Amino acid sequence: MIARIIRASIANRFWVLLAAVAILIFGARAALTVPVDFLPELGETQVIIRAPFPGKSPQLIEDQVTYPLTTALLSVPGVKTVRGYSFFGDSFVYVIFQDDVDLYWARSRVLEYLSQVQSRLPQGVRAELGPDGTGLGWVYEYALVDRTGQHDLSQLRALNDWFLKYELKTVPNVAEVASIGGMVRQYQVVLDPDKLRVFGISHAKVLEALGKANQETGGSVVEMAETEYMVRSRGYLRTLEDFRSVLLSTSGAGTPITLRDVATVRLGPEMRRGIAELNGQGEVAGGVVVMRSGKNALETIEGVRERLETLKGSLPKGVEVVPTYDRSNLINAAIHNLSSKLVEEFIAVAAVCALFLFHFRSSLVAIVSLPVAVLTAFIVMRYQGINANVMSLAGIAIAIGAATDASVVLVESAHKHLEAYAHAHPNRKITDKERWEIVTAASVEVGPALFFSLLIVALSFIPVFALQGEEVVCRAGLHQDVCPSSSRWLSRYPGSCANGLFHPRADTHRGVEPCQSRAHLGIPATT
């Protein structure tokens, strides 16, 4: 079958070479649009659910939140594993799906089941989905630094939470911007138990009074002089004095009891369980940019950097954004490494062919087919949704080394057959038809062995590179099509021993007799 494919390719060499040009065009487009990242996405399809229950112990959260969620999500279609974790004040549930399940389909199914289990959760507990990113989605990190000392950690954290975070979320392919470090400013009400006991006010009553005092409401409209006036009450608490003036109750004599009578109201930081510190210079606030699953990390990072550059003019005086982690450096290093190795491979192939065959154009047969094979691999990766990462690029570089050997063997075989013809017919000029017949015979002789040797190499790459050894498979096919078709114009085809281009050694084919099937071509059979 391989021999028939080789003969058909040489017989239709124009269409084969035209197909190679088409592969170059589409492959170049695929190489420019394929998602690029440093590491491959090895994680499973998973959906993360978080259900906060502030102030509750892990055992209580396990019984009332985590257990109902995990049992309800076990019946989601395509689920492989459901894992629940209970922490102080938080419940996390990880729903692991089969590998062939689409991430967004899985998220929609989980949402359906969460709506069914919501009634079984305690009052005030609401389960929410995590971002549509993965553990490898952490592509960029920055810190907000004020070297002038005009802004404290709470102001820097508020700047990130209410300004930078929302601006960066508008960048394409950004799933989440997580704030880290700094201090979250709070209005804190510190109750005095003795005063509560004296006035006979409970903790629940204080919470109820604060909730009622901090709200707005509407009262329909009032028509006056053929004009409608909207009625509304504005009651949001904005200052510390507003909090202190909240009415809790009245005494027996009718004296109002306000919040200042039973508590201390102040501004303070939220309880912290960690800090963010930059290079030993002190605490900072910052953020982590998480990319959506399967997107182009390089394009996402470029978009984030461009957006931060445009936002510099909107930052307060003295505040600057300091990048602390940028994966694009690793990505560009991997791409540069592959490019340099490809150039080195081309130079090595050209040097080997020129040294052992004494003909530079013959090296072009192998050199031209190398980019075709690489770009074919990029086409397969692009339409399979596989990103270009350090492992897939390394697989291509390794496969090129194995595939180049086959090109050199095929070209050398054609040269040996042409050398044998010139040695057998020293005074006869070879015709164009005979040239193609010699190239066909040479390709058929070594083609099947080369194909199956490269196929074995490709199969050996499957468990190592996780089905990313496409380049070798594509290369095996190109040896049977492109290389024989281009050998006619790029290889050396001597007409005779006396033409000054080729002088075969006398012992090149010693002890070799021509077989009957090749007697009319004058090609000796190899021993």
C-alpha cells in the first residue's frame, strides 16, 4: 500500500506540491492563532462551588452545608467525583467531570442542581460557582505600591477592589481578578455586654435595627399641579455619626436609646488570615489575574498589560503598579527556544547533505519538508484545541530530529540509484522519464521501511506527550509524497560520468548484479 501511495504521489506530483503549499499557508495561519501557554493544561474538567457561612465551625458547616451539596451533586450527568471540604466559615465542593465533558455545559448542569438544593441549606447561605478558570489560569500578578507613603494599605486595597479589579475584568479571556493583601475597611460595632444588659437590649435587636436603618425605599408618586413627584426615603448609613445615631429602643420614660449608648462604633480592618509582602520591603495590596480555561495566555497577558498602561493616568498620585509575575516571559522563552532549534536543525541537515552528497540542492528536499511537517502539526493542534506549550513544542523539536533522518535516507537512496545508473551507462544521457522512474524506484525501495520506522517513533510519543506527537505522523506521510515529488528538481541527476558533475568511485557497487525487474533501468539491486 505504501508503494502504491508513493507511485501515485509521484504521478500526481503537481497536486502534491500544491497541497504542500496549501499546508504552508493554512499552517502559518494556525501557528499564529493557536493558543500559546508555557505549561500544558493537565487538569480535569471541574466546577468549584463555594458556600460561605461566616462564623461557623467546620463540623457545623460539614453537616448543614457540605453534606447536602455533595449528595445533591452526585447525580449530575457526566460526574466522575464529588469532593467536599469544610473550613471555618466556608464550604468548598469540587465537582470533577469526565474528560470529554465541555466545561460550560458542566457549569450549567451544576447550576440546575444548585437551584434544587438551595432550599435545604441554612438561611443566609447561598452557594456560588467559582470562576471558569483552572489552576494554570494564574497568568499575571501585580502589586500596588505607594513609595510616598500617602496611602495606607486599606486605601490601596479599596483602589484595587473598586477600580482596577473591574477594569481588568473587561479584558478578553479574563475570568477573575482576585485581590490579595492590604486591609479591607469595615465599620465595626463593638457591643458592650454590660450596657446591653442594663438597657435590656439583645444582640438580635441591634442587628435588626442596623438592617432597618441602612436601606432605601420608595413610596409611589404624588401628583401635584399635574406633575408627578416620586416619593422615596434615603436612609443609607454613610458616616460613623450615622451609625451612632441608629435608634434601638426607648426607655420607660420615653428617652431614646441609640447605638452610641451600648456600643463603640469605629473604622477598622477586616480580620486577616494572611498578608502580601513584596521583596522584604513591607506589606502591599495587589491582585491575581486568572485566565479562562483553554484561552490564549499570551494574548490575555498582552491585553492586561495594555489595560494597566492606560490606567496609569487614573491612579492616585504616588501609586504605581508593579508586576510581580508575568508568564509571558516563560512563553516567549519557549517559543524562542523552538525557533532557534529549528534553525539549527535546518543548518545541520544542509551541512550533512552537502558534506556527504556534495550537493547543496539535495539538502533542500529535507529542509523544505521540515516546515511543512511542523506547520501540519500546528494545524492538527489548532483544530483539536491543543495549545502550544513547552511540552508540545519540545515534542515537535524532538520529532524533527527523528524525522530528518528519514529525509536524508530518502535523498541518499535516490542519489545511489542515479549513481548506479550513471555507472552502468557512462556514455548515455538519462531522459526525463527515466529520471522519474529511478526516483520512484528509489522511493519505493526505502519508503515503506521509513514510514513504519517513523510510525513506531510516533507511537512511542503517545504516552509521553499525551497525543501530541502529530508532527511525526504528518512527517511520515510527507516522506511518501512531498520528498519524492521535489527530488526531481532539487536533487542532483548526472547525465554521464564525463559531465564534470559526478565521478563515482569504482568500489561503490562492487559485487552487485542487476535484477530482472530493473534491468531496463540499469539499477543494480542492493545486497
